[in-house]
Amino acid sequence: MGDHTHERGEWMLSYRFMQMSMAGNRDGTERLETADVLRDFMVAPLDMTMTMHMAGIMYAPANWMTLMAMAHWTSQSMNHETRSGGMFEAASADLGDASLAALIGLKRTGSVRAHLNAGVSIPTGSIEEVSENPMSMGREVQLPYPMQLGSGSWNLRPGVTILGMSKRTSWGLQGLGALRLNENDRGYRQGHVIEGTGWFAVRATDRLGAHRGLTEVVRADRPPLTSGADHRTQHRDSRFPDTARGPRSGKPAQIDC
């Protein structure tokens, strides 16, 4: 969402599915063995799986502006190992943060077009997820930072998108940011995020195509008031690439108004 605009009266509904898996620990670019982490912490994360369902709607009240709203549901789980050799899993699932945006056309004609992304993220996702673990003696305790479902704060989502189109192919470049405006109710604020994305798509028919994209993410996080290797957000300052590929289908509809 946010990679294209519409003409006045057009609207679009979308559904996207994403699954992501991660494993291992790093200090910068250096890989760490689990034993290295457990020398400093009682618990080490091993791997994590996240599944996300995203629903969105776009509507253009004018040729120069397209409005967009998105919500998503996330399910995630993380396996851990304790210093004593025990294993356990932490999991959470619910709605994440919702977002609203306006896409404002800068160049709306020709084979290469551009628009501004002006969005805001709404803190609808939970930051109060809890679970038992082997050291909590049967009590539910706060899950680590990566297992929370939202940021807990209002966030600005500025950006710019450039889109190139031909009869059967398209490409795009997009830069987006997430600027955290306030500390959340848990007393911390997630770090700002910068995302740079590029993609290329081929259209097979009028309604079906395939695409491949690459995203580079730079994230700087501030530490919340918790302890543990995967509780400390300063251990999640990161820069990493993410790739995506798959089919795309759809057709815009028009409302006369």
C-alpha cells in the first residue's frame, strides 16, 4: 500500500499476507553462538516466526490526492533457551497498529510519476502482552520487546514514491520513515525507522502479475525499562535487507461523485 495513487472517484480494497522467519543472534555483523549470549544473559532467543494479515482501502476524492487506511493482524512466536539448558516458547497474536495516510501527487502524468506519502500510525496494537516462562514461577510476566504487537505511540510516516510504468512492466522506488512522537505507557519509545524499497513487476494479464522487491531498513531503538537479551531495544539497533516476491492481482473500481 502507498506505492501508487488513483484518479478521482476510484477506490481499491486490498489484502496482503506476509510470513517472516528469523534465527540466530548477531553483534553488529558478527554472528553469535547461543553460548555467547548466555554468558551475559539468563535467556537467549533462538528463532522467531511472524505471520501478518493486512487489509487496506484506498479512495481518491481528487485527482491529486488518494486517501488510504490500513489495519493488520499479527501472530508471532519466539523460541528461547535458558542458561540451565531449558527451552520455552513465547507467543502473541492480535491486532497491530493501524495507519492512515494521504498520497499527494507531485507528477501525475507520463511514464514516470511521483507522489508524497503523508501518514500517521495509530497505537492500536498491544504493548501489554504477557506469558509464563520457566523462571516466572507460574506468574505471567511482560513479554520481551520484539513480542509486543504495537509501538504504543503515535508515529508520523512521511515518505516519497517514484513509479515507472510501461505496457507490461513497472518499477518503483520508495523512501518511508517512522518518527515516534511520544513515549508509550510502558515508559519507552521505539526508535525511528528509515525504509528504502525498490521493486520490479511484470503484468501477465489485465488482472494478474508478478513482482519482486528489496527493502533496506535502518532502525535505531531506545531501551525500555526491562532486562534480558531480547528485552533490551539497544540490542535491536539494526540495518538489514528484506526481499519479497509473489503474484499481484486486482482491478480498481470507480464511484461517480
